[in-house]
Amino acid sequence: MKLWSPALPPRPACPHRRLRRILGGALPEGITIDTSLLHPWASANFVGARHIFTCSVASGANGVQRAILEAELGARDWALAGQIVADVAVDADRDDRLRIEILTVED
């Protein structure tokens, strides 16, 4: 197991940029990624990260978009070398915003 600390910079194998690129290509027209955050975490058995992407919705119909995205992204086969996507959640923050959270675990 590799050493991990919240005080250290992101790990070299961190898939955050790859996830942002893949997610950007998977989002339907009218939804764009505004900001993204990375929250590293570790437990006694696993090392991983929470990747949070805040998206704006052009149409304002984020209730429908949220349900569609959660189904599509949850069923997607995420090709990330050395990483496992453990969970994908999509929440509506405000009437024109979506929050996509992807939990990864090092393989």
C-alpha cells in the first residue's frame, strides 16, 4: 500500500483530470462543467478520492437531467487504469446547477 496523507499533494495516479475529460465528453448538450474539486480519503483498507463536479444546466430542467445523468453515469464503464469507480451520484444544487460526485478507489 502506498503512503497517503491529506497534507501531501495529489497522488501521481490520481484520475481527477481524466475523469473531468471523460465526464465532459459524456455530458449531454446544454450541460457544462463549471468547477471541480478533489477530496482525497483513506480508510484502513482503501485509498481513494471523491471527485466533485459542479455543472450548469442551460435549459433549467435539472430534475429530468439529474435522473437521466445518474442512470447513464452509474451504468457507464469507466476506463481508469489502476482505479475503480465505486459510486456515482448526481444531485441538484440549485435550479440551474447539478453536482456530480464520483468516488474512486485505487485498484
